[in-house]
Amino acid sequence: MIFLEVLTIPKDDAIAFTFFTGYMAMLAASIFFFFERSRVDGKWKLSLLVSGLITFIAAVHYYYMRDYYLATGENPTALRYIDWTLTVPLMCVEFYLLTKAAGAKIGLLWKLIFASVWMLVAGYIGEAFNPEGGSTSHSVLWGVLSTIGYIYILYTAWFGEVAKLAEASNSDVVKKGVRTLAWFVLVGWAIYPIGYMCMPGGWLNVAFGLGSQNVDLFYNIADAINKIGFGLVVYNIAITSSENLKTA
Ligand SMILES: *C/C=C(C)/C=C/C=C(C)/C=C/C1=C(C)CCCC1(C)C
């Protein structure tokens, strides 16, 4: 007899639950962004396409991460970082597209992409090469190196080039929108290091006994907030300024 093993969610597994809802939410958001493209003014279509690509790339990775997690009970670290290495630079593209009308140069985009790749490569080394049983010094060293990239992006969004260009923009919608995205980077992105510190040897793991399964719990919640929320802010900017155009 052949038994086909069907993977289902155990009733008490909150992390599996967030993997499944995360997958569905990312997929639904992508369909929404792709369809809504037809309703916005031409200059916003690329921004909405990028919003949809961010959630779509995440949806595909969630599809695999869900199954990986159910089958092994482990953190899908490689899939997670492949997802982020594609989607975080696309979020940098969103900042660039929003500030382009105010004079943003392509160099700004490259600096943001470099900082995000730095942040993610260091984070990956921290997680994937954490010695068996967990090492605090390893996790702290790579966590701190990663944070340098994060702070650079944070600084650029709040006080640096992105903030200055948005301030100089003649559109109030863009000004307010970029400020909202900067809040996402400050508050929403800060959830990731919390998840990181739950790995074996990480500060929260050592100090409060938070198990390594919490890494995925924090990452899944943060991804939903940041990828879908970020996209909705961009959508809101696009639809509001398209409507302003129509009524003007
Ligand atoms: C859609 C995915 C996003 C927006 C991912 C963002 C990821 C981060 C901001 C990760 C940051 C990290 C640190 C600041 C230090 C510890 C290692 C990381 C990679 C978790």
C-alpha cells in the first residue's frame, strides 16, 4: 500500500498559521496591485507594478517556506534571505521612483541597494553560519554589521537624500507618502532584528528563553506589515495624485 503523506497545519502551531495566511495575503495583495494599475495615471503604473512584484515574489517564497517549515519544523533561512534579497532592493526602487520627479539620481538607488544587500548578507551569515547550539558572539557580530546597512537606509529615508528630495517635491501627496514609508522603515523594519535575536545564542533567546521558532513568527508578521503595508502606501499616493489630476 502507498501512503501519501499530506502536510496539514497542527491546531496549535501559530507559526504554520502565519506561513499560510502570509502566503494567501501576499497573493491577494499582488492581484490587487496588478489590477489597480489600470486605475492610476501613467506615471504611477511602474510604482504599482513594483508593489505587486514585491508581494508576488514573497507569495512564491511563502509557498515554499510553508511546506519547508511543515516538513522539517525548521527555519527556512535560505528561502527567507533569497526572498528579501529580491524584495528589499525593490522597496529601494519604490523610494527612487517616488523621488525621481523631484530630481533623484540613479546613484541614490544604487546606494540604497548596496546598503540593503550589505544588511542582508551580514544577516544571512549571522543566521546560516551560527555554530551548532548557538553562539552569542557570532550572532552579535553579524547582527551589528547588518545594522550598519539598516541605519544607512533609515538615515537616508529620514534625513538624507530621500527625505530632502521629498521635501523639495511640489506634491504634498508625495511628501506625506515618503514620510509614511520612512515610518515603515523605522518601526516595521525594526521587527526583523527582534526575530533575529531569537536564534540560538541570540540575545532574546539567551535572556528570555525565546525559542528559535519565534524567528519566523516575527519575520512573518513583519513581512505582512512591510510588504503589503508599504505597497498600500504607494497605492494611496498613486491613486490620490491621479484623482487630483482628474479634478484639476
Ligand atoms: C520584505 C522584507 C523586508 C522589508 C526585510 C527587511 C529586513 C531587515 C530590515 C533585516 C534587518 C536585520 C538587521 C537590522 C540586523 C539583524 C539581521 C537582519 C537581517 C534581520
